[in-house]
Amino acid sequence: ELGRRGDHEGAIAQYREAIRLNPKLPGAHFELAEQLRNSPDPALNAEAEREYRAALEVNEYDAKAWLQLGGVLAGKGDFTAAAEHYRKAIALQPQNAEAKTGLAAALIATNRADEAISLLESAIQDDPANIEAHYRLSGLYRRVGRTADSEREMKAFQHYKELKDKLDRTFKQLTGAVSEK
């Protein structure tokens, strides 16, 4: 609840206490990692990788932890390791569009863009509103000379981005109205 309200420090303290009491508590390391990753403090952000790894020691079938660890490693520029972690997330959840998009980005970064196209197409089948997949696929289609496909994907990207932005504004208005009461 503290994390949901934006009190990352309080949530981090609570998760750390829970882990101190039971280091194998299911989900605790993952939730701590999420709070660390979302904290405005860069020093805390740096601790997230260790907690995602701890979550996987407790439960090697935690697809979300594999996905997030892939994202952390990609953020550090370790695209080869990130790809490995995204693949593990996909193996556990074959229709995980976010993991497919992350793997595609890692493949693009390691000059394996040809492999990324089918992953992005599959990610869009799994989640048609995946704006990152539409954007990346548009660029890849343009690279390989598929101009019409590139334009179609860019239009889809723009459409879903506008919808997301509108939803974000509406959510902020609603939550602002609720917090004022």
C-alpha cells in the first residue's frame, strides 16, 4: 500500500523487514526490487538488480523477475545477458508481449535486427496496443524497404500513443480529484 501511494522509502523499509524475518518469503524480493527500481534515488535503483536475482533464487519460475532483470541489464548496456533473461521470461510466458519486445530491442542492439521483426510481429499479435513494438517494427520495416508496412506501424504507434496519453491524463485527473476529497 505504501508503494502504491508513492511512499517508496516506507515500502522499501517494510519489504526489507519482511525479508529479514523470512528471506524466502514468496514475492518479497521481487516487490522490493520494484520499489527500488521505481525510487527517485539512483542509489536505490542500483540495488534492484540484486533483488531481482534474489527473487529468482526463491522462485526460478518468476517470469516477471526474468523480464525485469532483462530490462535492468539492457539499461546497463549488457544486451547479450538481457536477451538471455528475456528468453527465460518468454519460455515461462510465451505470450508475454513485453518480454518479446525487450528481446527484440536487445537483438536490435546486437545487430540481429532480422530476428527482431518476427518477435515484434508476434508481440503485436499478443498485445495490439504495444506502442513500443509498433514503433520498433516501423523502424525495422523501413530499414528493409517495407515502406508501406513501416507507415502502417507508425500510424498504429501514433494512434495507441495518443490513446495512452489520453488515458494517462484522465487517470491523473481522476486521482487528483480523489486525493483532493
